[in-house]
Amino acid sequence: MNLALHSPLDMHLHLRQDEMLDAVAPLSAKYFAGGVVMPNLIPPINSIERLLWYKAEVKRATAPYVFEPYMTLFFRSYTFSELEEARRNIIGVKLYPSGITTNSEGGVQDLSLIEPTLSMMQELDIPLLVHGETNGFVMDRESEFCRIYQLLASKFPGLRIVMEHITTRDAVVLLDRYENLFATITPHHLLTTLDDVVGGLMNPHLFCKPIAKRPEDRDALLAAALSAHSKVMMGTDSAPHPTNMKESHGCAAGVFSAPIALPLLAELFERHNALDRLQAFVSSNACRIYRITPREKEVRLIKQSMIIPASYLSIVPMWAGYEISWSFEA
Amino acid sequence: MNLALHSPLDMHLHLRQDEMLDAVAPLSAKYFAGGVVMPNLIPPINSIERLLWYKAEVKRATAPYVFEPYMTLFFRSYTFSELEEARRNIIGVKLYPSGITTNSEGGVQDLSLIEPTLSMMQELDIPLLVHGETNGFVMDRESEFCRIYQLLASKFPGLRIVMEHITTRDAVVLLDRYENLFATITPHHLLTTLDDVVGGLMNPHLFCKPIAKRPEDRDALLAAALSAHSKVMMGTDSAPHPTNMKESHGCAAGVFSAPIALPLLAELFERHNALDRLQAFVSSNACRIYRITPREKEVRLIKQSMIIPASYLSIVPMWAGYEISWSFEA
């Protein structure tokens, strides 16, 4: 069995910088036509100057592949002219509630302070991408944040808001309640629950933020993805860390999945007789929601088993060593 | 400030075997007057012969300290004469629902099969110690098992049943409902929640089974321990693994706390103005519940800060490198 995907897009991607960028960027660029590149470097990408530098870096590291880097700015209080100037070089602005995820220590603490910038983004039609977690108990952070999603969605009805890497039924439910709320979902949150992280042996390579939740949450995400709900998009949130940062006393958050995301999804969608929805989940929905037209790039998959590599350079992917039933056509 | 504890007991302890036994046994024997030694070796301690061998091993490894090893048998279907013979050498029989915790693959799968042995234990007044987790979702396993605790407690009203290392409010609630239900509580479950395991960086050295639960569960455990509820006993569930089994791709379950449990508890109980209850929690309750009289052994603590060692031989303790405000008197 074969499957041709047209211009698959990774709508949430961490490419890092320097050696790590050079290591991981080709692994995304080979199999995707584009990706939304997260701005949480140290220091973050929060000026036009850094944005243009980073975009050039990503372009350099993904060459010669056909791969469009959809850049993002790290949220801060921007002026209208800053946003206006940035607009043609970004797909959106990424908001991290402070200190909640890797390298987001410079993020926003008081949501009332962000309203002027959100108004301008609404006026300029720049989407807002949100890491939606409070600083509460780890299993409740996203559900607690849903209150803030609702607040933002009703206060800025003209602002497209993307709930990034959602993990709960509570977030899925909001999609049908607010016209301007959208979401990305990762492959790993479709395939795992907290049981896979700490239910047997503890698996640092499935540890990420937001953490995988309960089976009923995973089922709600699955239902949305497998039906290719018109407001959801695939974003891997692929977040590489060197092995020594993962298998250690204090393991960094992040699952590395970019080079295997599409075969994982082909296997999952086929198992649920939903292969005909995969194109929408990995590309068409995103094109419509973000109003983008990536260059045509056909990525061909085949139902032929592969063993997920033990590592890509120094980075251990999710499910390293497992056999899955789909792979890329050679 | 000083504190003298009389014959503190660790009512749930993993001493392992061979080199690991030699490494950890003195660390318990130095600071406790005795401990309930778990039988989950490979193969398990499930015959008189292995029991006597293991008891001799533990005695050898804890010499010359004053330390009484309260031995346990690994649950299986025993004959009356086996139990009668074992009786004078054990404090109880430990039941592991199959495959749920480290080295418990030989445990019991169908609870209806265990009733004949439980009847004999009731007749012989041998306590039943239970690792109470179903094979459900990791955050629900103990709460789901409470149904089985209730079943056992009502079916065998003359059998003392110890709910080991409880982690939930649901289990605490059962203490007041069934006269024959008792519990051990670990220091780490009084001091941590799932947030400490996976809420920030992932911490393999706080990963154990049952996993630390929600803040409201921790609060219920704290209330029971700080009031020295007459049916609760301190058991560290100290469970050493070499560092390479913890900081790895698949991290083994177990928190190593034996050599620091008493200073940790002194700090905790003092913070809550409950130092006067610590003697009951770490010794008197256990003596009354199990009807044991350990040899007198005074263990003196002092309010003087200590840094928890980075490791004890190859074993990393909980909170390695943290400063706590109490220590053992030199």
C-alpha cells in the first residue's frame, strides 16, 4: 500500500540553533514542505533583526530541500510599526506563559498587560500561537488555562488563536465553541498517555510539556485528528535535546519526532481506517486556517515496516527501536 | 534543638541482595531499630528455606548494629503447615498484584484464588501486606484497588491488612471505615506530588510505584501522618537501584531514602509543629499494630543543617544535594 501526501506541513516545530539546528533541520526539511518554527531560543527571537537572522539560519540549514520556514516572533509588547514590519516575515506571534516550558523564562506573566499588542495583532490579522498552561498541578495546567483561551477568544473575536499542542478533552471542546480558536496536535499526544511516560518504566524520551494526559483526553484528541476536524492541524512539537540532557538527573522536556512523524501517523490513521483524512490533518487544514500556499512537494509513504532508529546523531527519537508498519518510500 | 527517637522502625524496606544488600543494609541498620524487609528478590522469598537464608543474609549485612529484620514471605498459595512453620520467622505475607511493581512478576493475578491462604493467615493471625494497585491508568491504580481493600477487609475481619505505601486520599479514608485496615506511608509521598516527578524537569530519583499523586492526596497523607493517626506507620519503601538503572532510557521505579528518612521527617514534622507526634509515626504505632517490641535503641537528631549526599556508593538518594534543616547527632 502507498500513500502520497501533498506538501505536508509541521505546524509546530523546534529547530534550535547552531549545531543542533544543523543536525535536525534537514530531518524536517526532507519530509515536510514547511514548518512553523518556534522562537524560543536563548535569547528569544523577539526583534526583526533576530527574526531575519534566524530565518536565514533556518534557510541555510534546510537547503537544498524545498522547505518553507514559517517564522514566529516570541511575544512581548510590540509597537504597531514593529508588528507591521514583521508581518511579511512571520506566520504568527508565539505566547509563552512565563517559565512554563523550555527556554520560555522571558515569557508573559500578567495577561492583562498583553492586550494592547493583541489588539494590534487583531488589526493586522497576525495569528496568536499560545502555549496554554498555567503554573498549577501538572495534570491540570492546560484545563486551567482553558479559561484564558475563552477570555482571549471572546475579547478578540477577529484574532485567530492557535491552541498549541493540545492534550486535553477540555481544549478539544473549545474548538467548537469559539470560531477563532484553532489547535495543533502532536503525533505523540495521539499515541501516548501519562502511562507511557511513568506507568511502566519511566521514559524520558516521552517526557514533554504539556505532559501526556489521561486515556479519555487522548481519545478526544484522536477523535479530532482522525476526523480531520477542520480546526486542527498537525504540529509535531518535535523538540530535540542531546541524550545527556534526557537520560539524566533532571531530564529536559521535549519529544523528538520530526523524522518519523509521518510514518507514525500513517500507521495510526490506517489502523483507524482514516488514511483518507491524513492529507487534511497534515496539510490542507493548515493551509486554509493560516491562508498559506506551500510549494508542491510530494512525500510518498509505503506500508513497509521500519525500525525507528536508536538515535539521529546525538538525539534519541520517540519509540527508538520500535518497529512500525509504515515508512518513507525509498 | 534535639530530638531523641526511641527504636525507630522502617515498616517497609527493600534491602535487595548480594552487593546491593551489603551497600544499603548498614544505612538502614545504623538509624533504625528494625525494619520490615520486602521479599521481592529474583526469585522471590516464597519458601521457608529461602526465608531463612535471606534472614541470615540480612543479619550478616546489618551486623553489628542493633537492627531487627522483620521478614516477610512473598504471597503464593501456602499450606497450613508452611504458614505455621513460617509464622515465628515472619511479620507478615506480602501480596503483589502481578507485574505491577519491581520484581513482582510472580505475583497474584486472580484475587479469588487467594482466599484459602488468606483464611489460614487469619486463623494464624499473620498480617497481610498489600501493594494495592490495579493495572489501570497510573493515576487511578490505587483508587481503583480500594475496592479490593474493602472486599478483603470485610471478608476477613480478623485479618490485619496493611495497605502499603499509600498515596491517595481514597486509601486514607478507608482507615476509618475498616477496623482491620492499616497503612504505611513513605516520607517521599508526604513531601512530593506528581509535580515533583514530571512537573518541572523530570526527576528519575523521585519516580516510584505507586507514583506520587495530586496535591489533595498528599495533603490527606500529611494530615494522617502529622496527627500520627493510630493506624498509620512510617515505611520508607526505600528501594535502591544503581544510578545507571535510574538515569537511563527506561528508569526503574524506586526512591532511595533510608539514610535520610528520619531527618526529612524531623524537618517536616517541626515545620508543622508536630514533632511530638513523630515517635508514634515512626515507632509506637507500628509496635501496637504489629504487636512487636523492638530492642531499645535511641536515635538522636539535631536541628542542624545537612546537605543530602550526591550518592551513597552508586545509589542516588532522593533530594541529592538539597539542604535540609535536621541531621543525625554526630
